[in-house]
Amino acid sequence: MPLSAAPAGAVNCVVLAGRLVRPAETQVLPSEATLVRLEVRVELPAAPAETVPVVWFDPPAWPATLDAGAEVVVVGRVRRRFFRAGGATQSRTEVVVERAARARTRRRAALLVQAAAAGLEAAAADLADGGGQAPPYEPASPKASTAPSAEVSQ
């Protein structure tokens, strides 16, 4: 969901600019949708480099041709998914692409980042106006429930 379509007060926006650590991997899902997986390495000054798993559902053709070392700019959202593997439940946290560009297409890459920034500014204004105000956090009493917490990062 694009940031501009998010409900009031809801914000889940990620902007990455980095290099691929391996070639893009394409997979055709049982639903016949195409999935491209990317591993984007982001290097910030005075911080260790971080590699971020990125997935793109039904992308255009160009991402499948990306090789290790390609520079990309990605705008998307964080998602945590759960699945069964080897008889155990596992989870993965990844960035789902909403829009992306090769970094060498500087104007397009800059427009993606500007659009994300504008969406974040609008979300901040909405929160400041109280339109998306979340209720104050109140920790649950340890004796209130024995059920697992529903507050799982998604």
C-alpha cells in the first residue's frame, strides 16, 4: 500500500539506497505470481554495513537482470511473514518493494525518495493534528492473560 493510501496515523515506509550483494533471484510462485528477491547492502558513515532482504512481487522485467554490485534505490514497507519449514514455524522480516529504481537513473531515484519524504511529512502532520493519534501505551498486567501477546511486529 503506498504511503499516501495508509490509514490516518499508520506509517510503514522504508527507503534503501545501496548495492546488491548477489544477483537478483527470480521465483515463480504456485499462484503464478513472479517474485524477485534482492539483498541490498546499505553502508552508512560511522556504522557497520547492513544487508537488507528485499522482495518484489510481479515486478517489471529489469530487476531480474540486476547483478551483484548494482546500485538501487528502493521504497517499500517492512513485512514479517511466518511459514512452516522442517516441522517448525519460522519467520522472515523483509522489505516489500512498492517502487524502485537503478541508482544510475538519478532523476528517477531522487523522485522516489522525494515522494517517500512527502508521504512521511503528510503522515507526521496527520499525527501532529491528532488525526492518527494512537491511544497511550499501557502495559498489560502479567496476571491479566496467559494468552500469547498479540503485539507481534509485522
